[in-house]
Amino acid sequence: EGIPVGISACLMGEPVRYNGGHKRSRYCLEVLQACFRFEPFCPELAAGLGVPREPIRLVGVPGEAPRVVGARDPSLDVTEALAEVSEEFVARHRHLRGFILMKGSPSCGLARVKVYHANGMPSHADSGAFVHALRRHLPELPLEEEARMNDAVLRENFITRV
Ligand code: SF4
């Protein structure tokens, strides 16, 4: 049946990005799918943001949990909505053995996601909102970004941990 592994839904080719596009990963679909049974999830879609949608971004200062707001309209604050669906997902997916994430996303990015000051200037970097929920509730769950699977060492490290 394969090892159950969560994956950002856009990497499976699902057209769930803010602009209606996807980020289909050939490596995941043509190589990893031989041993993994993927369970796709898009936290932004689950939070009811719809497709297409206003792009969102992280806003805050170092040392504090960033808020997640509209990139064009900062009065659109989806912090609580995203946290809620992320926690629900985690509660229903304790059987997962790993999670493959889309880099750079304010929801799914594992690390190095840009956080902005309220005035729009870049501030620092953090993980995406969904990743915070994964780490909080499933601290042992192996996480990796699909983009880093190009690196044989990182790839083997992830595959042996799941
Ligand atoms: Fe959805 Fe995450 Fe992909 Fe963004 S990166 S489209 S939130 S699955």
C-alpha cells in the first residue's frame, strides 16, 4: 500500500495555488510515489481562501509568531483560520510518517519564508503557518521541502527517517 506521507497538494499537480496554478513535482510523482502513499493537503484551500485568491504573506517582528495577511490587503488576516485548519489536519493525520512541503510558501514553507514589517519592508525569515502546527503537534514527524530533494544527501536522510 505504501508508506503514508503528507504532501503540499500543489506538488501533486492540483491547481490550488493562489493564481490557479500548481507546482507538479515529477520527482514526487514518478519516483517517490513508488514507495509512498501520498496524502495531499492545501492549508489555504482548507481555510476557505478559494482559487484564485489574494496572495498572502507573513508579517511580524523577530521573536514573535508572525501573522498571515493579504499581500495587497493587510486587513485580510487569515492567521486564525489557517491555524484552525492546520490543527484539524494534524489531529486527523497522526498516522503520517513524513511530510513533503512546497518551499517559500507562507503556509507550507519549511524555513526561510520571508516575513515582512507592517510597512512592507522585508524583516526576517520563519517557517510557514502550517509547518508551525506540524512542528507543535508532531515534533518527531520528518519534514522536507520538495526543492531540497535534488540534494542526494538530504533526500536519503528524509527517506530513511520516514
Ligand atoms: Fe496550498 Fe501549500 Fe501549495 Fe500554497 S504551497 S498552494 S498552501 S499546498
